[in-house]
Amino acid sequence: MNETSTETRSVVVEREFAFPPEKLWRALTQPHLIEEWLTKNDFKPVVGHSFNLRGDWGGVLDCEVLAVDPSRTLSYTWNFANDGPAFNLKSVVTFTLTPTSTGTHLRMEQSGFRPDQKQAYGGANAGWQQFLAKLDQLLARPD
């Protein structure tokens, strides 16, 4: 094996939303809205804030806010410790919002998957598709 332990992969999901960046930003940063499309949380959009995401699967993610640029960029750590090294995930999730003529282009990148974390990588790829579909449904509801 020539793979070094420093090589990591990223999951990237891009999606167009028919809503302005400000509306999308609220759904990405307000705890009661995050809970509707992602999971229970104690999030605050403040750099350095430590928070947990508590999944329906029984796991807890330890997170810390890394970057906040309102209606543009949001980044936080996404760390999960479980049985065995293949499940000890240290990653970073970054949302990038770009206004378009019809709404907002959202790019979600989760970086930091090691080569031995194929299951976590596959799960994240599928999971983010589902999360962002739920986000779209949430945004489509009348305010």
C-alpha cells in the first residue's frame, strides 16, 4: 500500500435552491430549523462555539464553529468517535452559498475521510443528499 495516512477524501454535494441566500442561511444557522432538516443540536453561529449534533441513530457529533460569513460561508468540525478507528471521523463541513438569478447555489463539502473510512464516506454521500432534500422541503414551506 502506497497510501499515506495524510490522504483524505471529500464528499461534495451541490444543489440549486429557489430561495435567496438569506433564507437558506437562516435554515443553516437557527437551531430549531437545523433540527428539522439535519438533527437535534445546540448550534450558535459564533466562531469557536462548541456544539453537539445528536442523531436519530444514537450517535453524538462533537462540533466547533470554524467560520461564519453571513449568507456566504459556514464551516464547522464534524467529529464522531465510535467503535474502532474506521469510525473515528475527524472532518470539516463547509457550506458555501452563491446567489444566482433564480435563488442560491449551495455547495456542501465534508472533508477529512481517510482511505480506510469507505463506509463513513459512502454514508456521508448518501446522507447529505437526504439532508439537503429535507432542507429544500423546509424552505418550500410558507414562513
